[in-house]
Amino acid sequence: MSINLSQPINRDKMTRNLFSCEVFAWMKQSHCHSLKQVKENTIWHGFEIDIATSYYKDIQRNSFRICNTLNTHQRLKLFYLLEFNREERNHISFTSPKSHAIWKYSSSTTLVDLSLQEGILVRKSLYPLTDQGVEMWRETLKSGHLAYQPLLKGPSIAVYSLDILLKPNESIEGTVFAIQNVCRDQIRKIHYGMKNRLAFPFK
């Protein structure tokens, strides 16, 4: 696996993207681990993983669905690696101590959060877009654990770890979403609606 976090992460040419997203599945087996970068439709170690992206005004939503196709319990971790687009040097990013949210303050404000089914263990962190950040990410891919970094100034990436245990033939769904606006009160209003499952035109 060769990832250089000092470079943009597969930037989409569509300017509406609020963040560039890469997803990795990590699984421990005996005394070793397996790692797989997840695309739109991925079949891996008895898992079927679907990833989809949708947009609406100031919102970007990256949804996933995981199905355990085996007749036994299985555990895996999903790592979401998010690089904010339209980066500005003079900004600050921080993780919320009370929720899964990550905030980025600059000329506009971006909020990233999760909408998940119960039973998923979530950890979050920020890695700098530097050589140190590259080493932190490489270590994460080896160990399956995040290095805790709740506050960063300057270019950074947001990292989520989702620890998921699935029963035989069970499916589970979740969403990582971002909201961007110059008005923080408007972001909070939209965020409240999404967390409380109000009507947004997403499939």
C-alpha cells in the first residue's frame, strides 16, 4: 500500500466535492491482518461492501452498506480518510469531544459527521498533511489503531475508524456526511435535520 498524504488524495474534478474520500477495510486474522481499499462495489473475505456518494446543495454524503455473506460472526474496521477540498493554509480543524463530529474553520466552515446504526464503535482523529502524517497513517494501516490528534492548524485530513461486528448474513449501513457554509448557525440547522432524519432528497 503506497499512500503519500503530502499529496492530494484522488481529487475529483467536480468542484462541488467538499472532501476527497478514500475507504479502507481492515481485518485481523490470527497473528496478521488483511487490508483492502474499498471502491464502489467490493467483495472481500466474505464481505460485500458498497460505497455511494450523493450531493445536495451544501451537503456531500458518502454512504456505505456492508453485508456479511458467511454463516459466522465477522469483525472488520472501516477507515475513512477525508481530505478537505478547497484547502486554505490559515484554518483550524478540531474533533468534537462530545460527538463524532469534526469541524474545520476557515473563510467558510465545514462540519463532518456520521449517521450510523447502533453497535458500531467509532474513533476519530486528525492527521497533518506532512511527513509525520504519512508515518501516522502507515502505522494505522499496520496496527488498525488511530493516533489521537484532536486539534490541528493548517492542512490536515480527518480519519474515522469504524469497528463493526456483523452476525451471520447480517447487513449494516452508515453515512459520512459533510456540510459547508459561511454561516455556522445554518450548518447547525442542517446538521440537526440530518441527525434527526428529516426529509433530504437523498436516495
